[in-house]
Amino acid sequence: MTTGPSATAPVTYFAPAKVNLGLSVRSQRADGYHDLHSLMVPLNVGDDLDIAPAPTLSLRVEGADLPTDEGNLVYRAARAYLDAAGVSGGAAITLHKRLPLASGLGGGSSDAATTLMALARLYPSGVALAPLARRLGADVPFFLLGHAATAAGTGEILSPTPVPRTALVLVNPGVPVSAGDAYRWLDAEEAFTTALDIEAIVAALSNGRPVPYLNALQGPVAARHAPIREVLGVLERAGLHSPLMSGSGSTCFALARDDAHAHDAAHALARAHPHWWVTAACTL
């Protein structure tokens, strides 16, 4: 049984957001899941978690009204690792939520993956994290990698994919979108798409050209949420290029020439739309 270290000050861990540089939904499977093809890339913006050893497991959330028990993916991730590793103690976790909720940036999945990795450092054991991550959610295994990857299958088949460092601007209009709803709307329209051309996407990113990607969920979601349509239009008119919705939304992004261009555009957009969540970012 693992007992872990004695009480120490909490360590802060960064949980990066992600964007989908293209998301193709190829078909619906008999089990209700979907066959996907996506290029997923972590970003330099995200949430923070303070984690310290403690006699029992506890979770506190700052920055959002979220559950602090089994209703929270961070708590479930911590419980899963502690149980699998046979840890007699626990952890005191504070989640500093900086990303919008239900926004297509993978925040909850990243928080869960970061929790698994942090507790594996705090309480070393022979427990494999990937199986725990798969049980927690489709995007959680991606965040264990720490770099860009092409995702296939239901998202569980991950292939490391080098992506050039890319500056971008993220905008969320404050409209939460349920991933379940997004996929149901797609299914109703049977708006399935063919596989992405990953080589062409990476080449365009390298050369600063318009990127030949798509998001199969964007049409069904934007049709039902006017603010998302507005954001996509505003991003294009802001002098950025290749605007796209990330994941199931409602965050959208567009690409900039460089960091300075991204920061200037984000500043102008935030000033013009003070009720939107706007930030410059870059790929990791």
C-alpha cells in the first residue's frame, strides 16, 4: 500500500486547453459513439491545479460554480488513481478554473489528465494512467501526451503529429454547448464528413496559408446558436484567417501571423466585445 510523502506545500500544475485543427465526424457507430478524425493541439492557456498530499481527498473550485465531489471529473480522476494505486492517504486539490465551461477546449478532460499525472508523481506506483484516462472520457488520453496528435476511432487512437508553432485568437461568446447535443444535431442531419488531409493542414500552418480544415459539428451547432455565427464572422473581419469552431463549441478561433498580431487582435476584440471571453494563445 502506497502511503506517499508527508504533508507539504501544494504544487501548482498547468492543465492546457486544446483546439481541434479540424474535426471530421465520419460516421455514427452501432454503439452510439462516432468515428472521428481530428488534429488536436494543446495550447499555452488553460486551468491550474494546486495539489498537496492530505489524509483524505478533497476538492475546492475557484472561478466557476462546479461540483466538488464525484460530479467533478477532477475528483473522479483523483479517486480512480488513489484507489488503483492503493494509496491510504488522499490529496487536497484546488482547481483554478480559467477556461469557459462547455466550450470545446477540453478543459475538464485536461484537468482530469493533469490530476492523474500529478498524483502519479505524488504517490508513485506501477499503475498505468492510459486505461484510467480512457474510462474518464474520450479526450482525457490526449492530454496525457503533452503534444499534438491525430485522433481516430472514437478519439482513442492517437498518433503524434508535429505541428508548427501557431499563434491564434480564441473567442467564446458565453454560450455553453453540450457535446451530446452537438452530436445529436449532427446525426439528425447525417452531416458526416470525409477524413481530414492532415498533411495539407500541417503544410498550410507552416506556410501561413488558409488552412483546409473543417469542423463537422460547426454547421449544426452554429445553426442553433447565433452568437457562434457572429464570432466566426468577427474573427474573419479582424484580419485573422481560417476561423473555425473548436470541438463541439462554443469557442471559436482564427490564426494570426505571429504572437504580436494575435495579442493586438485579441485586445481589439475584447475592447469591442467586452462580454466575450477573448484571449491570444499559441500551440505547444
